[in-house]
Amino acid sequence: MMIKPLNVLALMSGTSIDAIKYALISTDGVDIYHEYLVGNIPIPEFLRSKIELISGKNINQPDDKVLIETVENDVTNMMCDIIREISSSNAQNIDLIGIEGPTIAHDAKALYTYQLGKGQAIFDEFKIPVVSHFHNADVANGGQGAPLTATYYHALAQHLEKPALFINIGGVSSLTYIGNFGEMIAFDCGPGNAILNHFMKKHAHVAMDYNGQRAALGQVHTKIVNSLMKHEFFEKLPPKALDRNAFKDKEEHFEGLSIEDGAATIVDFIAGSIQKAVQTFLPAKPESAMICGGGALNPTLVRNLKQKLKADGINAFVLHDEIKPNDASAFAFLAARRFYNLPITFPSTTGVSAPMTGGKLYKREEIK
């Protein structure tokens, strides 16, 4: 098959279930030629609550399956509404669709990962090839199944000073390191927005700490952070991956704190875990670094993290107006790579046994 640019629409939620992000880009899975459209649609509160209810459940268990499929139908219907709106209001034809729905469970050791969204139903509705379930092949072949976006950051880093570091703060946080010769290292490094959002929902009855306003007013409880940093995950060698609920049993540490102090302490925990990973696991100090993902929109978290990294001599932060990474564009890029059978994961990024493509491709006449 000759590789040529495709107009790829991707919808993405992943480990953060606050919104479905979308992007329409032109890419061949090697280069990114144009970004036509980027945005997000908040997931309604009733649907977020349903997704949280099935968090950790297993589609292979009969008692869980009915409940998961009911919620998955709701997520798929929301995705179809977004695709319908974008396809009717944009001049570009859509050649390929990629979906990365909310992650309800990710446990590579148990060979189980599940993201909501029915690729077959979306293909049946729009008759456009669809790629979904990007993680499964990697997990089945000995990989951690995450993070998946190293090849996307590699494409973005072409003109950055190397080594380059991308810090993605989503529901969990991950690092992607691009070396002087293009070598890639990637791994989940600690908690992200999920633990902060859960605290805010439970104690402040809001979906998140908007603009980091509550955390900015709080005091960090250093003893709590130091205790949390003793978690065994932080000593585990990469490649490694996290479920969004991996630190849920540690949330009791924040009970009794004010909302402001709790938010500030969680922010320091997130930033501290990223700093520790940078200090411990990277082969060389990055010459350029970029903070991305939903956490990049939290000024308090970004300020805390930059202060920690600058103390370690990392000063060259890339601005978002220089390059504009976003999670939905990343999965559009990965969908194109799957369409052309290009690898998306590698031994150095997930621990998979060999470079391999990933994602289930639904298209006319056959399902691969």
C-alpha cells in the first residue's frame, strides 16, 4: 500500500474522563501536514458518573459486561454525535477515524485493558474506516500498553533541540524522551489529573480545580507528599504503566485537609513524582522540555513543576505556540500509523517484545 496523507479525525478521552477531545489533521503517520480542527466537548455529568461507576470492571465478567456495554453505548452515541457535527460543518473529507474512549481499567500484568467506544458501530454508521482499542496488541505481546504516543512526539520534535522531553499530564502523567539520534524512551511516571479531579469532586463538588485556583491558595503538607513518594511504583524501572485508579487507596492521606491545602498537596505530589522520574530514569538532561496534556492548563501545577525542574537545571521550556501537541491529534496520528501498519510501540516505550502496530481496524469488507 502506498503511503499518502489522510484526513484523520480522532476522538480521545483516555484516563481523563472530563471531556472528549477531537482533532482533524492531515497525516500519513510519519509527518503531520496540517491541523484543521482541535477542540473538546465536556462529558455530561450523568455520563461521567456512569463511567466512574464501571471503573475497574472487566468486560469478560458476565456480571460486569451488561453494565459496561450499556455505558459504552452511551459513550459511542456521544462520539457519533460529535463525528456527525464535524463532518457536516467542515469542508475536508474524512478518510479515517480513530477513537480512544475513556479507560475503565488498565492492568498489563493481568493482560487486561479496556477503553470505551464501539469501533464497529461507528464504522457501520459512517462507512469510514475506524481504528479503536490501540492498547490491546501491545499488552498481549508483553508490553505495558502505555504510553502510546512516543511516535507522535517524535514527529513533533523534529526541530527541537535534543534531547527533548515531553511531559504529558493526563489522568496519569507520562514522559517521552527523544534522544540526540531519535531514540525514544517512554513510560508512565506517576499520578495526574485523575487524583486531583476526584478530590475536587468529593470535597468541593466540582469537576476539577479550574485554573488551579484552589491549589494556589493552599499550603503543601510536605510530610504527606514525602510519605506518598515512598510508593513502590516510583522505584520500578521503566517501561511501566499506571491505571488511573492506581493511587485511589492513597486518597485517605488528604482527608481532613482544607480544599485549598488538599489541592496544593496533590499538585505537589504530581509535580514531585514527575521530577523524581526525570532525575532517576532519563539517560541525559533534556535540552528542551514541554508540558502538555490537560495538566498544562493548570497554572499552579505548571508553576510548581517548572520550579522543581529548573532546580535540576532544566530551563528550556518549549511554548505551546511553537508546537501544539494535543491528545486527540496524537491518536489521529496513531490511527494513520495503524492504517499503514506502521509500529506504534517499541521495546523502549512499552516493553513490548518487538516493534508493533496497534489498534483494531474496522473497514469495508474486512475487520483486521
